Amino acid sequence: MKLKQLSNNNILIAPSLLAADFSNLKKAICGVEEGGADLLHLDIMDGHFVPNLTIGPPLIKSIRKYSGLIFDAHLMITDPLKYVESFVNAGADHITFHVESNNSPREVIEKVKYYNKTAGISIKPKTSVESVLPYLSEVDMILVMTVEPGFGGQKFMPDMMDKVRVLREKIKSANSNVHIQVDGGINEETVKTAFDNGANNFVAGTSVFRHPMGVKAAIDILKKTMLTA
């Protein structure tokens, strides 16, 4: 399955592996896949672009055999262009990078597409939505960060919904299938806000992997919440 095959009118849940139990990743990954997840979100941080270090290509390669989910790699790194090939070879199906990185966005997009993968572009909370509009026709997803990237468990920023609304309007006007993903503080309360403003792709870490009723219940609750008034 590729992101291109999924409609941006579909509700997609992308559990963030960063919140999983790293002592048993196989169980965690199989659990979210069986629980109805649509993508597996992989937070890649270099300790420079953001103040944290997480996983890299070797870990992705080691878990690829455990899942048929779309591996959604979010590169929170300074030089994404340098590492696209490594993440593709490790098993990433989709690569999102930041418009604030040191590389030319167009060059990164072209390199991702060279490997026949889908490309996404992301913006931090302090970055204007206008910075990604020139690439709307070239990417498959735009990720609006609803927290400052770097650490999980932060509080959702509702003022980021202005960006989501602008993007949804532009995508609708262009009759495009670009997905709008939101990442940060997503739970059964905030997911409805993001959905109502136009997002369709939701990264959820703590609210899925650490839900007291388990991951399947957590995913079901998120999806049902968006469909209720």
C-alpha cells in the first residue's frame, strides 16, 4: 500500500513509534497494525535540528519485516537530502522533511520521488503556512506540527488550526489528493478539533501506545470521535 492509493478524505491514524515500548517493538508494531492503524509514524531526530536523538535507518530496517503498514518517516534533521537514500533502503515508504531544513525543498522532493516514494513537507509552529504553498502540487502530504518538534507528550496548540484551514482550502480548490497530517498532542479531544478544521491524517503517540484500554481501543476511539457530533 502507498499513500497515493489512500484518499485524503479518509481518516488515517499514524501511531508514533516514539511512544512505544522499545523493549518489545515487534509486539508494539504488530499491535497497532492489528488494531487498525493506517501508517506507522517514525520520528527521526538528529539532535541538531531538534534537541533530541531518536532512531535511524538500522532500526527501521530491523522492524520492516514485522509490518505491512506504510512506514511514514518524519525527518526532523538538518540535512534530509543527505539521508533520503538511507531511509529508503531501510524500508521507509513515505518521507516527510522540514521546510526549515538546510536543503532546497524542491531538491529533497525530487530525490524522494526518484526512489518512487511519496514525499511530504512539514512546518514548525512558528513557520508560516505560506512557506509550503509553493510545493503543494509536488508533495503528497503536508505535516502541520501542533507542538514544537523534539519530544512527545506535549500540549496541542489549537492556533495551528489556522494553517490547516488554509491548506484544506487550497487543496480543495486544486482538486488535489494531498494529505494534511497533524502531529503533537493528538488525543480523543484534540483529534476532533483537527478533523473539523480539515486534517485527515493524525499522528498519535502517547494516546495510542499508552492508552489504558489498549491500542485497538485507542485507535477505535480516535476514529469514532471524529465521526460524532
